[in-house]
Amino acid sequence: MLDSLASLLAVVAVAAITPILVAVVPGHVPQVVVLILGGILIGPEALDLAEYADIELFANLGLGFLFLMAGYELDPALLRQREGTLALVAWVITAVIAMGTVGLLEWAGFVESFVPVSIALTTTALGTLLPILRDNGMLGGRFGRYIFASGAVGEMFPVIVIALFLGTYNTIVEVVGIAAVGGAAFLLSVLPRYVANTKVGRIVEQGQDETAQTTLRLTIVLLVALLFLSEEFGLDIVLGAFFAGMVLRRWRPGDVVGLEHKLDAVGYGFFIPVFFVSSGINLDVISILEEPLRPLVFLVLLLLVRGVPALFVYRKDLPAVRRTQLMLISATALPLLVALADIGVGNGSMLPENGAALVGAGVVSVALFPLIAVRLQRRALEAEEPSTPPPS
């Protein structure tokens, strides 16, 4: 018990110090990067102040909150519009290129099994990007819709593929599992309609801003229930969390703005930072230092395989600077790389050094790609401003 509290203390201390460091250190380094570096510092390969096993449950809940927020931000109707169609086309192109590229790497002996690495090259870290892009005003307007569509496809489809091909059971059982979790999510999404005007509904609404905090508690029950169902069916917990966010978007009980502020406070105030710090604690830094070329290779592949197709797919819809931003945003990956490395190394389908290298590449992508995209924002806005005619 004392060891677990000591680990948790070290983790929350890193989480508390990070915003201060980000504010005083020049360069606008994303908090996510500092959290991960802080995790490495307090982890077993540096100061040895914290063990991943002591905080694993909190880390999983943090991952769940991260994807709940991503699912909540996504409007499912967007995937049926042009932005969603283009995002799906770009992802399919990426998947084909990934399979061919990683197949060559497997033939060359660089990877042991191409399935987890191929999936890794098709992911986008929408949940991780949300706070960065939100802070820089990049989620509004027409371009924000392209970001959400690309990010949602880059998170949801890889998760489904992971469940199908890297799950605990055979593919048919995995399909049934996905259908079961999706069905449970749908039932939960329509349930509020039947209790809204009942005594229970009125109690929930009255208690949302009191000590009962009814809507927040129900939201956490929703998240944990779908995480539990995903785990029971051998699916990745990310799928359950993403479904939970999409369900919550349809729920939105009571004071919507107030609930969003509460979720931000609980998620970004505690659970999500714990997840990123734990990712640093669990990172195999020794493998990365022994073979520094591997993370570099995967970083370049993330940009080429996941990012570059955006330059061509969106050429009729977005100007060059916006396509460049979308390329960088699409190529940013981390949480799913952590999950894939854990699954792949655990079941023997991924070399341990490649698992560490993928996570290392994800850390660098989060540190580098969004920063460049943000730096291009002013140029993008200037290009979109209507030119004013000269005075007569």
C-alpha cells in the first residue's frame, strides 16, 4: 500500500509541476511531452520513484478518459459527409501503403510480424491532439471538421482492426464482441429518453450541481461499464472508451456546459496526466538508446505513410498550407502506439525493441508535428483572409 501511494505521489507531482514548466520554458513544448519525460525521469530506469504496476488502474482510466473526450467531440454525422469520406479514403490508402511497407521491413528482418506495426502506421492521436489544437484555436470552422474526421477515422478504424486481428479470441468472436459493445452503447444512448420526464430524471437533473454530482457520476459509470465490457470481450479498452464518448454526446443530460467543465476537470486534471506519466514510466528507454535508428525510422514512416496521403487526397478541398497542417496532425500518434506495443510484445508478435521504438517515435511525433502545424496556423489564416481592395 505504501509503495503504491509513493508511486502515485511521484506521478501526481509530475502532473502538477508540468504546466508550470511549460509556462516558463520557451518553445511552447506540449504538456504531453513533458508528462512523458517526467514519467521517464521518475521511472525505474532513472530515479526509480514509481512503478507502473502501482498505478496501472489509474493509467487505464486515464486512457479511457482520453478517448471518451475524443469520442464526445466527434459528431458521427461528420463521417457521412465529404470530410468523413475523404478521411476514410486517406486512411484506406494509408493502410495499403502500410501493409506493403511493413511487409518489406519484415522481409528485411527489421520487424518480426507486420500486423501490429502496420496498424501502428495508420493511427492518429486525436485524443492527444485535442488539448493542443484547442489551445491554439484550430478546432473551429471548416478546417476543424477535416481535423475531427481525419482524427476520428485514424483512431476508430485502427482500434477495430486491433480488436479483430490482435484480440484475445478468434476473429468471429471479436466481431461478436464489437457488436455487443456497440449494441450496449446504443442502448445506453437511448435510455435517457425514457427517464427524462420521470422522477428519476428529475432527481438526476436536480443533483447535477450539488454534492451528489449525479450527471458526472453517471458519466463515469458509463465509461467504466463500457471499459469493463470491452475487457470482458477481449477488446482493447480504447474501443469502449470511444463508444462511451459517442454515447455521452447523445446523452448530454442536464447542464451540458457544466458537465463538460466537470469532465475537463476530472479528466485533464487527474486521470489523463496520470496516463501520460505512466507511459513514460513504462517506456523501455534502454532499447531506444541501444538502437536509436529504429525510432527515427518509425517517425519517418509515420509521416510518409500516414501523413503524406493527405497532401493528395485533400488537394481539391484545402489549400497547400492547410494540407500540410493536416498531414502533420494525421501523422501524430501515441496512445494507440502504447497499446499496440503492449499487445504486440505481450503476445510475441512484436520485437521488444520495436515496441519501445514505436512509442519513442510517437513521443517525438507529439512533440514535433503539432508544434510545426501550430506554427503554420498564422500563415494559414493569412492565406484564408479575403484580400481587401485598394482604396479608390
